[in-house]
Amino acid sequence: MFGKATPVRAVDGINLTVMPGETLGVVGESGSGKSTLGRMLLGIDSPQEGETFFDGKPMPKLGTPEWRALRARMQLVYQDPLAALDRRLTVAEQIGEPLAIHKLVPKEHRAIRVAELMVSVGLRPDQADRYPHELSGGQRQRVVIARALASRPKLLVCDEPVSALDVSIQAQVVNMLRDLQEKNGIAMVFISHDLKVVRNMADRVAVMYLGRIVEEASSDVIFAAPLHPYTKALVSSVPVPGKPLKGRTILQGEPPNPANRPSGCAFHPRCPLATDICRTSVPHLRQVADGRTAACHLLAGADQPVAA
């Protein structure tokens, strides 16, 4: 209680761009800063240094009228749909909340818009009067997505949107998100532990480790030929039908304490290829190929870092 607070850099030196209609996948172990990054993109958490831009303009300060107006154009899909929904309100009331808060649709026309949103995510209009506990997990997640799409956002941050669902329901929700994105041209940041889902969903993938991006490239390139040792370990953990599990890279130990980061490369205590320079010098994110960046001393690349 009376001790000195230890600062934690949950997100450190990240430089990302997401274009309209593009899906950026963000992967990494628990505690790597993925959810914090998603909240910073929405302006919910303000960066202590640097800036977040939306549509080419700096993000307004949290809680200001400008920020509240901008929130209609960016929405968050939560990991746990039951916790994200109010158990005292019906499905229709919760989907219609953004329409009322941002005054997007007159009250007399709100029910029609809510019915349209329910149909677009695969819900029946007769389910409008039900409460969250009366729906299945997949149906509740569809309600969360319908509510996020109510204000016609330009940016959608999905924080583990399918991790709590069965595999068959996961496929339905992922296909639905892809269809809605293509139809509405939404920029999407897809945060997930499930690499199979990210591979099918994302155009580009950013791999995070202890608050920093260690590799970024197109989805096909990342999964076909990972460069960073950490990315190689993640990709090798994905089972491939018909192939034995031999040759997989199994990481030893747990991610370090973010309040007490290791010297040099944060991954070196668990990296089987670490050398002396990895223990003393922090690798910067560098362009190692066209459209591909990585942060590793063992990779040849440009002299100038992309982000320090």
C-alpha cells in the first residue's frame, strides 16, 4: 500500500496503420498488450507519449464532446458477450442504444433499424424482446456485433470476438464479420489468440511480444515463412491436418514481468538462438523485405528502424 508504484509499459513504441476495408490481425501471448493497444486505437486509453490518428486527424481527448461524437465511427466488439450486455435490457433495447445516444435515427424509426441490424447478423426479429440469458453464446455475440454496427462505424476493433464460442459457431461469426466488412468497407483490427482464425480473417498480421511488435507482414507471408523466432514458435503451434507434430518449436518458460523487462531483446530469455548482442541491445523494428518488418538482431535489414 505504501510502496513505490512500478511503471509498466503495456504498449511500447508501436507504429501501425489500418486502411479502410483492411483487416489487421494482432496476435501474441496473454499479457503482450493486445487489448491495451485496441483500447488506445479507440481513444479509451490515452497514450503517455505519441499520438493516435483517426482519418488523418489526432484523436480528441477522452471524455470531450469531440471524442464522444467520434465514437460513433469506431466501435469495440468485446470478448465476453454476456459481460458486455446488460441483463436487465432486451436485445432490441441494447442494439438501439447507440442510435439513441448518438441521435442517429428518430425514435419512431428505431425499431425498423434494429430489425434490419438483427437480420444482418443472422438473428430473427422475434428475438428482439428476449434478454441476454435467453440466448445462446453465439446469439449473444451476434447481438454485440449488431450493436457495434448500429452507428455504421468506419473502424471496428474486435477483442477476442470468437474465443468463447464453439468451433462451429466461431466459423459462422467469422464468416459474418467478413461479409459485413466487405459490404460496408470497415477497417478492422482483429485481436485473437487463435492463429487459424487470424490466418483466414486478416490481410496483415502484427505479432506482439511484451508490448512491442516483433514482426509485421501480410497474413500469407507470416504463416508461410515466419522470420522472428517468436513468430516461428507461434506458427509452429498451429496443428496441420495430416502432418505429425514433430519439429515444432516449443517455448520454455513464461513471458517476463512487464514491470521488470529483461535487458536487450525482451525475448532473449526464451529464444533458442539468442546471442550476446540479444542480451545487451534492444532490436528495433526494421524493414527486412518489401512490406515486411521485423525486430531481431539475427535478421539482415535496413539500417534505419521503422519504429524505435
